[in-house]
Amino acid sequence: MYPKAEIFAFEPVSSVYEQLSFRAAEHGFHALKKAVGDFDGRTVINLTQSPECHSLLGFKEGNPCAQWTQVVDKEEVEVCTLDRWCHESGIAHHRVDLLKLDIQGAELKALRGARKILETAKLVYLEVSFVEIYKDCPLFEEINTFLRECGYRRQAVYPSDQPHNWGDALYVKA
């Protein structure tokens, strides 16, 4: 639909990054082996029973997704703020139109590391939690408040296959 769009996809986990980089080559987008967050450096990510649940955060015991979130290993990964990454990559913050985040409870950390991007990005689409799946993860209302304070209005909330636990939300710059 937007043939001139440049897409940058971040994935910190080695095994998942291999798959992503293969798809990136096939479909013409950029794969980066990094996590995004609110600091630049290195950290440890929890590798889980289900690859869709790997997270920088720990997991709340007895969470409703426990069958998928059981930690089976850990991996040290590089983490960056999106603002700094854009600056170092020569990408003007105002060129970012859409920020899409699905990072297993660390979405607010990534948003805090993207404050300059949030000054001008047109859309933010992200996963939100309605119950604590990850230890100390922000719930929907905290993310909603943060984005409102950054000048966004919620356009929609899309239910997941577990709509009482998590979903996706779309925000538009007001």
C-alpha cells in the first residue's frame, strides 16, 4: 500500500531474529537485533515455553497465561531507546509515522524511550494488558494515560483471543 515506506523491525532474541532477518530479506524491510526500552545498554531477556512470550520483564506467578510464560532459559541482549536509535541511524524523528509495539509488557518502557518520536508520530498501535501477566507491567489504563499526556487519543481497542487478559490498542495523534 505504501511502497516507499521503510520498515524497521526490532527483535532481540537470537533464534527469533534469524527467522525475522530471513523474512526481512524476502519482503524488503530492515531487521535489527535489539530490544527497545527506556535505556541503552545490555540486559537479560526471559525465554519462555512459547516464543511469542519472551519478555524483558519477569512473569507474575499464577498469571492467566502461565502455560505459555514458563521461563526455560535467558539470553543477554542489546537494548536501545528508539529516540537514540533514530538519531544514530540518521532518521529524523518526524519521519516516523507509525510506531507498532508488541513487546510483552515492556511497551511503556519503549514509549518512554521514544518521547521525541511521540511528538510527531501519527499513530501508535500496541499490545495492552488488562491483568498483570508480567511482573510490574503497566496495565491498560497506565499506558492510556501516558499516551493521552503525549497528545494521543485512543481510536480503538481490539480484543485478543483472551479479551479479558490482553488486546491491542490504536492511538491517533490529536
